[in-house]
Amino acid sequence: MIDKHLAELTVAAVKELFQTEVASANIQIQKTVKDFEGDLTVVIFPFVKIARKSPEQCGEIIGQYLQANSNFITGFNVVKGFLNVVIDEQYYLDFLNENKNINNFGYHAAIAEKPFVVEYSSPNTNKPLHLGHIRNNLLGWSVSEILKANGHPVKKVNLVNDRGIHICKSMVAWMRYGNGETPENSGLKGDHLVGKYYVEFDKAYKQEIKDLVSKNIPQEQAEKEAPILLEAQEMLRKWEQNDADVRALWEKMNNWVYAGFDVTYKRLGVDFDKIYYESNTYLLGKSMVLDGLQKGILNQRPDTSVWADLREDGLDEKLLLRADGTSVYMTQDLGTAKLRYEDFEAQKMMYIVGNEQNYHFDVLKIILKKLNYPFADTIEHVSYGMVELPEGKMKSREGTVVDADDLIQEMVNTARQKTEELGKIDNFESEEAQKLYETLALGALKYFILKVDPTKNMLFNPHESIDFNGNTGPFIQYTHARIRSLLNKSDIETEVLNTKMQAISMNEKEKSVLKLLHDFPQIVRQAGDLYSPALIANYIFELAKEFNSFYQDTPVLREENEELRKFRLALCAFTGQVLKSGLHLLGISAPEKM
RNA sequence: GGUUCCGUAGCUCAGUUGGAUAGAGCAACAGCCUUCUAAGCUGUGGGUCGCGCGUUCGAAUCGCGCCGGAAUCACCA
């Protein structure tokens, strides 16, 4: 990396000129701002004191030293405390020659180590996926790919929350009002069907409360004693007792939901190496809690409920087992953590879970530590922000959730409409066109969501948010398609592209594209360190924009100078490749034509 | 009330370990399709980086205090 060389050279300069040792990491190298001449800039201010000279003088003598002692610096200038260094074009040309034909340029070599286990998605089985899940799924998939690109082995896992009162609610409502409705005979997607009865439950529950209140029963009591709620609780108890009928119904409805989820996952392009079911893991959690109780790490109250006392850690007491012996969310998570650690010998267990659960994961880690499990420290909560709507937070009860399937379909429709308006599909077969709409729609959706810093809450306006112009997925896809089209038209053989570029003189725009390409491996590294697909997204947008600016008024195929033509073709090909790689890390496909 | 996070252009967002005149996209306005795909390019306008104080050669970035918003502190998951 050129900036590291420059930093080391600066260290040597400071040592020689001012007889002072400076750590290379403390040297500040940055890209030169556009308005000034130069490629990289050394910040001089830190040396002013030890040099006992003005910033200008200081920059001047360091600049002279750098130029005299390197073969890649062709000039420099000093503005205030900033030393702008001009890098030899040959350096960038060499970079192009060395990397332009590497398929996975920017990806780092595989490391032989224990895997990163990434949990994401983690749906409940009582309702379909919504916009919040989309952000989760896209982040999980993308972070996994970015980790892989950094050489880490990755296992993607999903933890399905398939048991509990929520699914019983759907079951009760289906028993009462379903009339034998199934996905087959209703044409409804399984998850939507089950979700429909979850809503039915809520309606009936509210009505029953109302009825009770009108009979002068206090609101609070009514909420606890509504018959349909009691039915659901009874069903949960039967479930825990392995009641055959309840289990059969539970399995039937859950399978409807899984079939529905699979369709959505497939359309989103996400997948998993292993799926865990809470119904299979909660008992392990229970046993861990009882074990901790026996060892005196946890404590039991007179009502027999079991608690962890975390007050020494600045937190509260946390319930782990109810008085009736049933488990809670935390209990189950203790079990899955252990199971997962043992399944994969994980180096790291990452949980892609919303920031509303930050507290939960703090508590989880502390309890595991208290219970002396060595894997407590491998847990990493990759916390992401909420997706908000213009009218505020999504609330399923108020019907303001944006359904994942509906949203995707709406995007596909928009993509079709937009494409037809532009008259792009005249020579497309209909099947090909359909595929393109899907590609563009998902490109737009994924990019829109992933370009935002994961840790921040984001706003999604269903009617206005998704655009196909500007800083969007389709813009980058379009840039890629144009490059592919250009390369297809070029009559220069691949062999020619494989040959080494001769020294040519490049213009500012070409150089700027080349400099951006040069940064890609660093961006991948950084995105991996910060678990942030947004860095990739912002980078490929910058690259596509810079490329378009070059592409607009610099002829490639029409260039008569053979060397220059080859150089530009190589630049196009390389840019196309990096755009494709970047899009891939976001789960977005790069169409050949559009 | 305690804890955590957030506040940058009309809107949506970037802004690396503190660095130069705070940047994009959308929206608005003005240009560019007989020329490699106009889902594009070029230009114009738009800012008290929530407010104040402090640290520093230098602060959107660090510290403290306010103001405003969100999440969480559940025998929901």
C-alpha cells in the first residue's frame, strides 16, 4: 500500500532531519483534497514543534527529503501545514497491470481458523416477515459475505422462534375461526395465512376484554381473564406436555409458515448453513439454569422462580425460570449459545439483532460469564437500528407494518413500469425481462437499506424512498451493464488485455478512477472490521460516479492511439469487476445488460 | 427517573485514528442524446454541523452542561 510506504518514509525523514523517533502509525497520511495538486498528503503540524520551524518550512524540507529518497514521488507542494505529494503515474499503472485480471481482487486470502458463526433473520412463526426483517436479513447475509471476503470461514445460522404463546395465539384463532382454511385451498402464502389468524386473535381478544369491561370487570382483570387468552395459555401448557393433538396442529401450522418464509428468503437471496429451532434448544437452557442454581451462582425465590443477581454488574436481577418452571427468552438463548458453540467450535458468535435488544445481550454475556462458560466472550451482538416509517415506528397492532412480500412485489412492479417507460426492453425476451425487473427491484431495495450505517435508525418512506436514479443500486447496476456492453463490443481480444500496459499519460479522470480502484482492498478490510456493508455501498457508488464522469467524455473504442485504447479498456474491465464484487458483497447481482 | 444511542442542506444520508473552503443523492433551476446504453453527464442555488462552554496550532469529530428525539430498564420474544 502506497500510503504505508509514504508513512514509513516520513518516519525516516523525521528521524534524519529532526533526530526524533516517530511511530509510523502516528503519521497522518490522507488523500489530497481535489482542489490541490497531488495525490497523497502528509499532515505536517505534528512535526512543527520538534522541528522548531514554521509549518511551511517544515513541509518544504520533508518534501525534499521524500522526493530525494523515493522512486515513486515526482513532486510536491506545501499549503499551510499540508505536504501534498505527487505520486508517479507509473505506480498506478503497475497497480493496474498487476491486478486487472485477478478475479477476486480486493478479497483477502482465506485464513485457516475457527469459524465465525453469524446468526440472523431469527423470525417468529406467527406472522410474515416485514421491513425490519428485511434489514436484518440483508445485513446478516452481507456481513457474512464481507467476513468471507476478509478470509474468515463463516457459518450462517437462523434461530427460528417456533414455540411460545405467540404461535398458540394463531393456533387458537385458527381453531375457532379457520373453517379448515389452508394455504392450498385459500391460495394464501402459509406465513400470511398464519399471520392472518394472529390478527384474528388480537381482534377477538380485544372484543372479549371490551365485553368483560362492560360487565363491570376491571380492565386489568379483563386483560388477564379473557377466554381466548386462557385458551392460548392452556394450549401452551398442553404443548409443553406433548399433547399429541396440539403438537400436530403446531407442526402443521409451522410448516405452512416455513414454506412461506422459504419463498421470501429465496427471493431475497439469503440462505443458511444451519437452522436452529427454539423448541429443540430451550430445554438445554433450562438445564444450564438448574445447574447454575445447584452451584449457588443463581438463586431461587420462595415462589420457586429462578433469578440471576446482576446488581454487582450495575444491572438488575433477571428472571431465568418462571415459578411454574417454564422458560423465558433468556433461558433459551443460554441454551442456543452453548449448543452453537459446541456445534461449530466457533471463534466468534455473532448475533445480528436490533438495537432494542442491546440490554438483552449485555445480560446474556454476563450470565454466561457468571456460569463460567468459556464462550461468553465469543459472543458479539451486531446491533442495528430500527427502520422507521414517516408516521413513526412500525406497529403490527396498528397495521402500519410494511410486509416484506408486498414491498418486494411493489418494487418489481415499479421496476417494470420504469423500464418500459425508458423503452429498454424492446429486444428482450419476456422471461429475460421478468428476470431483469427482479434484479433491479432487489438491487434498489438492498442498496437503499444497506447504504445506511447499520447502527443508525433509518427512515423508510414506502412511496418515495425507492428510486432508480442517483445514489441507488440500479445506478451502479447500470454502470456495470454499460461496461459489459462496451467490452462486448470491443474487438480487442482478452489476450491483448492480458498484456502489460506501456507507459501512457493518463488524464485526471482516469487517474481518479484508478486511485479509487486502488482503495478497494482497504475498504473491504474496513467493512469487515466494522461489520458495515454501508462502507462498501458508499464506495461502489463513488466509484461508479467517478467512472461515469470519465466515461461520458473520454472515448474508449474510438480512441485511435492503440496503447491508450488498451489502457482505457483495461480500466473499464477492472472497474466493472470491482463494481461486480462490491455489489456481490451487498447481495446485489450485476446484470450484463439492462 | 436510571442506562444506552442519536441530532449535519427542504428531504434521505456520507463525513476514517481530531486536519485544508463540511460532501453526495433526491427535490428546484439551466444546459447536453446523427457520437462506446440519457436509469447518464455538466453547471447554479441551498449550512449557526441542535445550543453553550472547555481541551487543542486546529473540533461535525474529544470532554462537560443544557435542549430535542429514540430504544431499553417485562414472569414478550
